[in-house]
Amino acid sequence: MESNSELNRLEKYMAIDHELQRAKRIHSKYPKDMLKQLIIMQKEVGEVTKAVLHYIDGCGPIEDVKMELKQTAAMCMRMLENLKTDEKYVEEQMTDTYLPEQDMKDSD
């Protein structure tokens, strides 16, 4: 039993990796900006939501839910692979990113 579930889990990981490699081939350019990466990942989350709602309403197969989950997991992995954590990158992102606190300081 245990080895069967382990094999099942590995098959799912392989399917996610396959989807990740496919996405890299199709979309070879990937944004460096973390917020743009997050938007891509969130788009996939929205597609999971849509597939789940269609499945619950009886107008979509469970295979669509599984496919969208694999695509979402692949985009999570792609974002994780591309994370930059060095100080210079963080400073660059902070200067290019809108921060609500800036408006509050400007209005004083």
C-alpha cells in the first residue's frame, strides 16, 4: 500500500514537472519582476477556481480541475525557481513598486 501511494505521488510530481518544462518551451521569456510573476501564478489559480465551479455545476470534467492544478503548481515552481533574494534586487524592486505609505507621506 505505502509504495503504491508513493508511486502515485511521484507520478503527480512528474506531471507537474512535465507541465513546467512545457510552459518554459512555450513561454521562454519569463518576467524578472516578482509582482508580474505573481500575476501569472494568480491567473492560474483563477483558472482552477473556474474549473472547480464548472465541475460542481456539472458542466466540466474533473480532468479540467486536475489539469489546472498541474498548471498552477508548475507556475508556483517557476516562480520559486526564479526568486531573487539578494539585497540589490530587493532595493531595485522597492523603488519600482508602488507603496501606499508614499502617498500618506506626500499628503502631510
